[in-house]
Amino acid sequence: MGRFLAIRLLQMPLILAVIYLATFLLVWVAPGDPFARTDRKADPIVMEARKREMHADHWWRFLLYYPRRMFVGDFGPSFSYDMNVATIIDEALPVSASLGLFALTIALWVGTTVGTLAAVRRNGVFDWMSLSISLIGVSVPSFVSAAVLFAAFSVHWHLFAIGRWGSISDMVLPGIALSLAPMAYIARLTRASMIEVLSSDYIRTAVAKGLSRGPVIWKHGLRNAFLPVLSYLGPAAADTMTGSFVVEKVFNIPGLGTHFVNSVLNRDQTLILGTVMVYSIMLLSLNLLVDVGYAFIDPRIDITAKAAA
Amino acid sequence: MYRLLVIPAVILLLLAGAMFWSGGPAQKKADFTFISTDEVHTLDTQRMSWMNDFRVAYGLWEGLYRLDPQTLVAIPGTANPIDVSADKTVYTFHIRPDAKWSNGDPVVAADFIFAWRRLLEEPGEYTYLFHYIVGAKAYEDDFDKALKAFTDDSDPDHKTDHFAKADFSKVGIKELDRLTVRVTLEHPVLPFPDIVAMPPFFPMNEKAMKPFLDDKAFHDSHEHVRRYKKEFTHPPNLVTEGPYQLESWAYKRRLRMRANPNYYDRDHVVSKVVDMIFAKDEQWAYADFTSGGADWLPDVAGEIAGELYARHDPQAHIFPVFGTYFYSFNCQPKFNDGSPNPFADKRVRQALSMAIDKRVITDTVVRSGQIPTTTYIPPNSFKGYKTPAGLPYDIPRAQKLMAEAGYPRGAGFPHVHLLFNDDPPHAEVGETIRRQWRDALGIDVELESIEAVTFANRERNHDYAISRASWYGDYLDPSTFTDKYKPDSENNESGWINTQYADLCQKADIEIDPQKRLDYYAQAEALLLDEAPIIPIYVYTECYVMRKNVFGLPLNVRSMMVFSSVGVRH
């Protein structure tokens, strides 16, 4: 286990370096100038001076200056706003993380419950309902669900105030909008794997030795049926936490998703690299966490097997 | 079972942690709250060029001149009195003795000189406005050369002083005494007072910026390179001398200004606390306004503005502004790929211009009171300015011109693109005009929609045939429009170069008789319209939505306002 962790942790900087270079390359060849305004055009002297100041006049100067600073959490200044990228991320990431984790909590509880119940009452009315609802959840894009929720509950019925970000109630509608897709996916994953688990020998044994239905399903069954969900949780968490641009826009949430999109539109090279790196670090750590979680839930699973081979 | 519960428990724990991290108690509502769909890009007045940055700057600072928000006439601001020489080339500003910074320091001549010098040493989009000042351009160039030599210097000890050649004492900006600053211009510039009222001419407090100075560059350059970390513009570091000071600035959330207790005219500051709420999404912004979250929602556009205009909403105020929406032709003899450019021929440009029925666009596409126009400078902007007629909507004449140019009924016309950035309403406008050209002239242009930054890049490189364009005046004078099409202008994307036009502009620029000056500009505009490097389409409108109890918010053509006069009646 320790060896496995060490290898994975050693791999991380390498993977991050590759991601950094690939992103840098794409950003640098993209047409358009991060320092140019789209309507007022500045004197070439101005543009050149600004680039020099930001260490962005040559690609090599950029690479010599910025990457090594990242080790101490300094992503440099944003090219289009007078803010440090670290400050922007520091303000936006917790917002996205709260919202994302809130959405994930909803998705996990509701998704697992619905999935399990559907598996138990397979082909029943509940199963069909849950299937159709999760189909809608998977296929309706968040810009539709978010806009509908906003229009219905905030604008029309005034059930939720159109608030400034800050209180729990501001999180409910965007949280639901953001949770629909992972919720539906989790429900379907749980259902599928639960059906498989329920027909396995050890469940039959448990039933045969006289255990009641509840513990068989929720204790013995779910523990194994949950494993595929667990492996989905890593990317799902990273997805919901770095935010959905659309949900953030509709509910005016100052999260990280907005910066992902806008930094690219502005060719804000430092901000693009900053957000991409933060996202990558989160994704890698969460995947690692999921692997460790695997072993924790089912000690029989040997996550080092592959590494040892 | 319990093991399984650990996972949601961990997630809930993380959630609690994240919420704690992002938290911050909700603050009390401000006296006046407005929503901006654009964030403040910078509070460094010398780096500003966005409208919303300017708007906030007029709350935090005040120039030597300031604009009367009702009439937009430049009146004495931080300086009073101001002496202007008879030939209008020497301005002597006497700073008010009671003018104070938000930290209590008196405002002195050195604060202006420090700021102006910095703008020449670290130029920005508006440095060109300083080129009217004697020796300013030369100093900017010399300093830039020195800076380049300094940056490329391989000597680790930086023994050479590269900056010896850049001599600020040759620039026509002089401190006569502690409270007096004198500016000498190269030639008379009648709108100079309006220009001095703009943010690039605001003072800066060097003392407050000092902790953010890049000491190494300063020391290595023999105390010439003054670079400041951006933190000097963030609260609580930013020191300003206008009606307000910056209280807090949560990026992409809210910016709060509080009345500056040291401002000389503090008794006339109506709202003590002003909030700017950032909202990227217009629908959200409008919903928040209607639910009572804000008192004022400026810059409403698109669907919402159209709807408000159609139903004469009493809270909506729609008025024409000092800006024009137009199409621009690439007028170079050949396109970048070497193929011949039909728009090098003036007749083709005129024909395309005359074949557009602009009323269709204002009435059915943009729909919020925009005014169809045949002129570049919005008509009726200045008293005494004889607005030229421009090219009329005249299909038979357009067809005749096309035939003369060798494209009868569009025959043989090359395949060209109409380029625009992928924001509303450009695609719809383009589609309408494309149809009109096809019906009237028999030519079919292809619409090409690209993302805004790439668009700007292509425009700069003259990599287009016809492109969508617009221009807003920076100050209330024809020159802010005519400057754009001078042959050496950075903003002349058309490649249209006309020496007669340049001469007329030059004559006007240095003329001190106001009427003669306007006449020269009118002749220049008439020439531009006849040559048709551009097709004026409509005059922009601004749409403000505000509560009935808001007062002191002027509706002027530059949508320029000062927050100090604005309040909410209870």
C-alpha cells in the first residue's frame, strides 16, 4: 500500500508537467493577443512594453519565469485583470467546491437510494420511473435544467431569493441543477451493479441463513454494488467542484467554471494555466483518493496488484 | 455498512470545510446599488480603457478638470482656477488647497507629475493623448529604448545607466510650486480640458504605492524603472482623491465604494455607500433588479432591451449615445492572400453602402430605439457642426455603380466574407444585409462568425474583406472619431489612406477658432463618407433600467455619470 502510494505520488509531478506543457503549447499557438483590447488598439510600443513587463514577449521567457513559481503557489498575474491568478483561484475555488460537494452529496444519496430501490423492485413501476427519470437527468443539459429551475423557483414562485452568493439557500437550486446528471448516472450504475450483486451466491447464502431483507440489501449488497459508483466519484467530484460554467452563469455564482471559459476567451494565458493546473491536481488527487477508498471499502481488493506485476 | 457511510461523511466534512473557506458574512445593503455585466478590469487609472473601469474611476478620482454630468462641459475639478493662455497652448492648473487624498495627504502638483510621467514610462492605451504635450512623445520613445536596452542588458551589476538619454525635463509638464502645475502643448487642442478630465490624467499617490514598488528593477535601473505590483490597486492599499474611496473588491462579485471623508466637496456626496454587483448573465441581472436587489442596471442590451423598448417600460430609459455601429471595408489593393480586392474600388464600396436599407435593421433586428444613420459621427452631437449627408439608400444608383465597376448584376464578383465576432446581434444584422445585397446587387457574401479576440487579431492584420465595427467617442469632440481614420492611426483597420483627409484633420486639430475647426472636421467626415471605407449603419442607444426613486443619474450621450450626485429617495 505504502509503495503504491509512493509510486502514484511520484507520478503526479510528471503528469502535471506534461499537462502544463501541452496546455502551454495550445495557449501559445492560439490566434489572438492576450494584451490587445478588442476595440481600442494600442501603439505597438505599448503592447511590447506590456508583454515585457509580464514576461510574455517570448515563449521561452514565459517558460523560464512562470513554471518554477508554481511550486510556491504563485501562478503569476492575470493578463486581463489586475489580479493575481492565485487570488482569483483562492476566491473562486471554495465557492465551486462548496457547490460541487453539495451537488455531489445530493447526487450520491438520492442516486444510490433510487438505484438500489430500482434494482430491488426490478421491472416494477418504481424501476421504470427511476429509469425514465434518470434518462432525463442524463440527457437534459444543465443549461436547460438550470434555467428552468431559476425561472420557476426564483423568478416565478419566489421560493428562493435571487441572492448574492453566501448562504445555504443560495446553494439549493444550483446544487440541484448541478446534481441531476451525476445523480442519474449514479442511479443507473447502482441499479446495474446491484442487480448483479443480488443474484450472486453470497447474497443467496445470506438470505438462506435467515437474514432479513433490509440488512441483506443495504449492508451486504450495497457494499459491493457501490464499487463502480466509487470509481465514478473521483471524476464526478472534480467535474462538479470545478463547476459548470452554465450553472454558474445562470445563478450568477462567482465560481471557477466562469474563469475556465473566460480565461480562454481572453487568451489570459496565466489564468488558463492556473485553472488547468488546479483542475488537474484535483482530478489526480481525487482519483488517488478513490483508489484508496476502494481498498478501504473492500479490503480484498489489492490495488497494488497491477503495480506489482 | 459503517465503512460505507464513511464516504458521504468525508464528502460532508469537505463541504463544511469549503463553505467555511468561501464564507464571509453578508453585508448590509448599500445606499445605491447597481449591477454591472462587466467586471472592473483594473483600478490602475493608467491601464484603463474599458467603459466600466472608467465609470468606477469617476467615483474614486477627480481630474484637474471634471465633466458636468448634465451638460458634459469640462469645469474646474481638483484645480481651481485654471489659467489658459490666449493661444490655448499653455494650461496652468492651481490645485485647490483643500483637495485631499483619502489617507489625508494634501493633493499636490507632484502627484500629477508623478502619474503623468509614469504613463509615459509605462505607456497604456491612452498614452497617445499625452502626445499633444511638448516633448512627451520623444520622452516616451527614449524611455522605451532605454528600457529595452536595460532588459536585454547582460551585465549582472547593471553598471551602465541606459536611461541617461531620456530626459523628463524636456517635457512640457512643470511644477511651478507645490500646488501649481503647468502643461505646454505642441499646438492648440480645443478639447484638451475634456481630455484632462479623463482617467489617464488622474493623479496618483506615490507614498501609498511605494510599498509595492519592484525594488530590484528600481535599483538595477539606477532608480529609473518604477514598476508597481498590482496590489496597490486593491483595498485597503488604494488611495484616491475623489468623492469615494475603495472599501472592498471581491473579484467578480462586488465592489464597494464609501464616501471619502477627506474629499473637498464631501457635503454634496449624496449616497455614502455605493455597491457594484457583478453579474455576467443579463437575465440574472434583470431578475435581480426586478426582485429589488439593485437600484440601477446600466448597459442593458439585446432581447431584454428590445422587450422593454417595445412595451415602453416606465423603468427603462433608452437614449442615443455617442457611438456608431458600422461595417468596414478592407481598402487595400490586394487581399493578404494576394488576390485582387474589389473594395479597393471606391464605386464598389459606395454601391454596397447604398444598397442597404438600414431602417429594416433598426426596426426588425436590434429593435431598441437605435437610429439608422448615413454618417460616421452621430448627428447632432455638437452645436455648430454641419453634419454631412452621407450616402443615401438608392438601389438604382448602387446597381449603376456596380455595373461601372465591372460587376453588372453582380456578375464576376469574387467570393468574399463578411467577418464579425460571434456576439449578438452581429449574425442577424449580417444575415439581413447579406439578403439585401443579394436582392439589390446580385452578389452573395459569405458570413463568417469568429470569436472576439481572434476577430480583433484578424482585423488588426487586415485579414478580412468586410468586417463589423463600431466606435464610441472618448470625449465630446469630432476628433475622437476622425482620429480613427488618420493614415497612421492604430485603429484604422480599413487600410484606407487618404492624404486630403489627413490634411483636413491636421488643419482642424490645430485650429483655435471653434467654428472653423468644426467646419474642417465636417469636411473631413464628408470626404470619408464619400470615399466610403465604412458603411455607417446605426447610432447606438444605451438602455438604463432604474427604479423610479433614483435621482441625480444623468442620461447623456456618453452615458457618463458621477456617483456623488446619485441617490435613492425613500
